[in-house]
Amino acid sequence: MKKILVPCDFSDSARQAYKFAIDLAAANGGEVILVKIIDLTPVYVESLDSNPYYLHVTSVLKELEVDAWDDFEVFTKAIDAKNVKVTFVTEQGTVCQTLLNQIHKQEADLVVMGTRGVHGLKEFLLGSNTEKIVQCAPVPVFVIHHAQSFSRIKNIIFPTEIDLTQNAIVEKIKALQAFFNATLHLLYIKTPVNDEKIEELEMSLGNMARFYDLTNYTINVREHNNEEDGILKFSTALSNSIIAMGTHGNKGLKHFMAGSIAESVANHSKETIWTYSIGAQQ
């Protein structure tokens, strides 16, 4: 987590993400890269106006870049950087693709982003930038919903299937656990379609923990109608916690039909979420 990239629109959500990123970098000898994405999507995409507002795109882009630098100065002066190196870059493009470009260009190890989440019809039709980035980012992503003190994170909730082919995500989570010196809480949500007994599931989850040589962990099996709500309910009852999840990064029709629990939890949880896209690595 040496190079931490923070998408920034200078909103309150971005401010919380920036504070969290500064704390991470200060504790790890890292640096923070703030990225302001200038999306010049034509107005006519929404209004059906045949004349986009940016007929003179070069002059508009320059003006927006100047405004971004002014906003950056105000934004960073209000927050103590704790001697962390902070770099500011601007790039024009769509949010997800531009962020991917910056991840590779900056050789970032981690993305920290704030979100307000989306709900209802808007979520169904458009999704959110958070969800898209969680899907496609080739590095871990922290999703920050509200101000959370870095030093108070003592619990990591790991919702999981009982699966012995999760080595990539488990190794990342073990490193995360070591960084925070936290207790790891393995969580299996038993839905109505699963007729296994809770005792059997707990035994299997314990065997999985031993297979991966986990330490300082708890075993938790909870019954709920669906996995997402079960995860959210468990997390609200455990203070000083974050949720760590892997996602397969489903896209296109597959994502439309199946979705991703990790992406949905990242959108709806009030807790800080850490995600790692297994699909982006393939």
C-alpha cells in the first residue's frame, strides 16, 4: 500500500477518502495521488440536444483544469497531510477507464474512494462509479462511506464461501489483517437453499481456516434470507470493523443476471469496505 490513488471530486465523500488515505500512507511510508477526472460527456447524451456544450473542447478543458487546481489548493489546505507526499493529476475521460489508466500509469497499489451509494431505479439502470471501479480495478479498493479513524480498525469481517481455491484473496486479506493488527471474522451466510446444519458449516469453516493457516480469527455462521443483507446485519453489530470481500468482476449480461455481492455490499453498506477483484486478475 505504498502508492494510494484517490479519485477526487472535492466532495465530502472524497474528503473522507482522502483523510483515510493519508492515514494509511502515514502509517506505511506511502504516498497519495489525488486524481481529478474531467468527464466531458456531451450534454446531448441526456438532453438529446444535437449541439454539445463543448464545441471548443480545448479551451473548456483548460478552464476546467484551472478550476480543478484551485479546488485542490483549497481542499488540501484544510486537511493535515501528516508529511505524506501528495500528488495531484487531472485527466479527461470517463470515470472508470480514466481511473484504470491512472492505476497503471502511477503504478498504484491501492485505490481509496468515497461514495454516497446509489439506490433504486438509478442503481438498476446505471450502477455507480464505485460499483464499476470495484468490478474492474486490478488492485484492492477501499470504499469509504463515512469518516472512520484508521487507528480504530480492530476487526475485519471476511464473508466467504467454504472454498479451498481462494488463495489469492486470502493472502491479500492476511496481509490486510497484519497491517491493521486486527481480528479476522470469517462469516458464512446460510440461506434457505442451504440445508446443511450450522454445526457442520462451522466445522467446515474451521477446516478452511486451518487449511489457509489463519491466525487470530473467529468462526461465524449466520442464517439469513439472502447473503447481502446477512453480511450487512452482521457488520452493524461489530464495532470498529471493516468488511473485506473478493469480487469476480462480472460484466455485461452475466453481471446483469447475477450481479456481485461484493459490489452490492460496497454500494449499500455504511461500513468501510475493502474489495479485491479476482476477475480483474484473470
